[in-house]
Amino acid sequence: MNVSVLASTLIGSEIIKIGNEVNDMKRQGADIANLTIGDFDPEIYPIPVALEQEIVAAYGEHQTNYPPADGILPLRQTVQNLLKERYRLDYEPGQILIAGGSRPLIYATYLALLDPGDKVIYPAPSWNNNHYCHLTGAAGIDIVTTPETNFMPDAAQIRPHLKGATLLALCSPLNPTGTMFGESQLREIAGLVLEENKLRGAGEKPLYILYDQIYSLLTFGRKHVDPVTLYPELKPYTIYIDGISKCLAATGVRVGWAFGPEEVVSKMKAILGHVGAWAPKAEQVAAARFFAEAGQVDTFLSLFKLKIQESLNALFEGFQDLKKAGLRVDAVEPMGAIYLTIKLDYIGATTPEGSVLKTSADVNFYLIRQAQAAFVPFSAFGNAEDMPWFRASVGACTLDDIRQMLPRIGTALKQLRFDQ
């Protein structure tokens, strides 16, 4: 039976593929430090006890029917207050949309704004923008970033591509790098968007910003910045993505929100209404109650962030030690999220068995086998297969797992050679 062109050309998630292979090996008895998927092991990082209790209580109250298509009003009002108190952003409940995590909200943004062939600008590496372009028939323009800008795009890279573009997709802290925009860096980019929209005629689509800040409450000594705070004039052109998945280790609870201009958010609501991608009502009730108590949110975040930062710092320092020992590795200092950007410059190396590691995926699977350590190459985030940079996610490993893994990586890399 034939399937659609879309289905037949769809590329599956490389992250999930690697994670599944690692999990298969673990089920067969292998002891692997799994730093692949951007998730949390609930045995290491459980959700807040108070949130769990609120979820149970909501089910006890029989909050099990369909929620409103845009989310229950108490949660949208809680998000409204959260935005005012933590971000100094002013949005009405009608400009806020609740869904089952951030993924359907990002997809709904693409569907609401883009026609086939419309141009989308996004950095590489970044999470899933290439796939959303494929799903919507958009023309993706990937901006290949470098370590010199902490893998964040800058205005000079973006400027040549703005003419005729419909969407600029940005994320900070960035998945997969764990790096962030500085204020001046984002201000320059946001200024370009304002300039471009002033040039657009009445019959043209404006240039919109999709700003994914799902990790904005997980930052380490750095200030989170956003476009509308820097330029209030961008409010009609900016759609934000956020939610509880990352900041509360609640990836499986499935409560996310988008906020932006009501005329766009209302169309996103209509799209998701047909898809049925609502967050479960009981979880919405629980999230509204939990976030209404700012003190318990801050208490959880302070301990949660400290634990994540300890693991990220241990991984970063461990790679710096390997670098000092003469190995061809590096790492970018962690800024936010649950990720560390690491460099494993061993493409082209030969293994003790005589195999040549031709791609970043080859390097990754070599380390899985020889060092029991699994990462995700940046090729899974839109970069070329010969790029030697990788994402390490600490959400599913303990601090001890990370410390025990580092010597194994060193031993495995020392066995590789470069033939002259």
C-alpha cells in the first residue's frame, strides 16, 4: 500500500533512535551512562511532591472530562500572573493557549503562520525545526552556528535571509547546546525583525518570531532575555513557547503553554481543537494550583537547579581535564537547560579493530560500545555528519554515573589512532 509523500519522506527522530538502541543494550545487561534523550529519570529527578499531590487530588475531584480547547481559565490566569511576576510580560488569558506540552504548540505555530514554500530561518543545531519545516512544506533556512558564539545565531548571520521570510525560530536556553542569548546579541536580532517588518507592505505577511523558552527557569547565574522585553513593539509578531516539562522535571505530565498575539493564538487554538492535543484536565487543575504558590515553586527550583548544575559542572570539568591530558575533546561552559555541548574530534580515527570512524554517529556508537557512554551528535539537530560536536543530557544520570563514566571515555579515546 502506498502512503503519502509526506509520510514516505519523513525522517524519524535520531535522538529517540539512539535512545532506543541504548535502552535495548541496557535491557540486555549493559551498564551504559545514557546522556541522550532530553528527559528526566523520575527516580533521580521526581516531580515536586506538591504537584503530584495536586494531580492526585484533581483526579479525586473527578476532573476527567474534556478541558476547554484553549485550556482551563484558572490555569491561563495563573500563567498570566506567572508572566507578570517572573518575566514582566503582560498577556491576557485570551492570548494564552494550553496544550499537551510544547511540541503541539510549536507545530500549531508553524501551521498557523506558514503556507507551503514560506521561508523559516532557524539555527543549526536546534531542535526539530527541520522536521517541522518538512511537515508543513516550509522552506527551511538553517543558520550554521559556531563555538565562537556559543552556537547561538547572531544578527550578521541572520540578516541576509530576512527578506521574504515568515518565521524566525529561536530558542534560549537552546536545545541542544545549553547555551543562551546575551542581551546585546538578542537585541541586535530583534532589531532586525523590527526593521524588516517596517519594510513590509499591507498585503504581506509580517516576519514573526517563534521564541521557545521552555528552559527559561533553568539558568545558572545568567539572565534570561526575551524579544518583547527588549522591544515591546515586537509583541504583535512574537509567539512564545513555555510550560512545566523541563522546569518541574514533568516531561510526562504534558502541560505546556504558548502566548502571543490573540489573532495568531486563536488560530492555533482552532488547529489544536481539531487535533485534540489538549493537556489532561486534572493536570491542568494541578498545575494552576501549584504555580499559584510562588514560594513552593521557588523552593523546588532552587534544589532542582543545584542538582542539575552539579552534574553539568562535573561533566564540563571532566572534559576539560581530558582536554588537558591531550585528548581531542572540548566543552562549552553550561549556561542553562540540562545540556552540555561537548566536542569529540575523532571523525577519521581508526579503532583498535581497524574500523574508521567516518561520521559523528560512528564516534558515538564507538563510545557506547567501548566506554558505555551515549551522547547525541549534532547531526541529529540539523548539522552535517562530519561535525564533531555532541549534546550530553544529564537528566537521566546521577552525579556518580557521570564521574564514573569520564575515565572510561578517556580510556576509549586513547585507543583511537589517526593514520598518517
